[in-house]
Amino acid sequence: MESVARPPHKFDGGAAGQERCRDFRMPLHYPRYTKSDYETMPEWKLDLLLAEYGLPITGNVDQKRKFAMGAFLWPH
């Protein structure tokens, strides 16, 4: 997963802050898929999972799988 540098910002809690965070969504449960689940998951299911968390769903199926594994799998 590629890192993106963002400029520092000051959150004032006002309308500007609310506008900035409007696309973030935190579902009730964290996905509990294994690496093998992601490797065999159909593209439509990856799209739904990424969209549920407000994450990008661009790229081919292999790129989506790599992104989902990087976002949701924790190293042991």
C-alpha cells in the first residue's frame, strides 16, 4: 500500500471540519476475512467492502485485493 503525504491541518470542529470528514464511514464491525478469503473474493464483493468503509474502489481486481489486504489484515 502506498503512503500519501498530506499537509498538516488544524481541526476547528466547525463547518469546514465537518465538510472535510463527510465521506468517512465506520461500520459497526471490522471485517474478519483471512488472506485466503481476500485472494479468492470476487470483485463485486471487494467493491462492496471497500465502499462500505468509504475507501477507493478503483483499479483492477488484483489492485483492489492488495489494497483490501493492506487496509484490513494486521501483521502477526
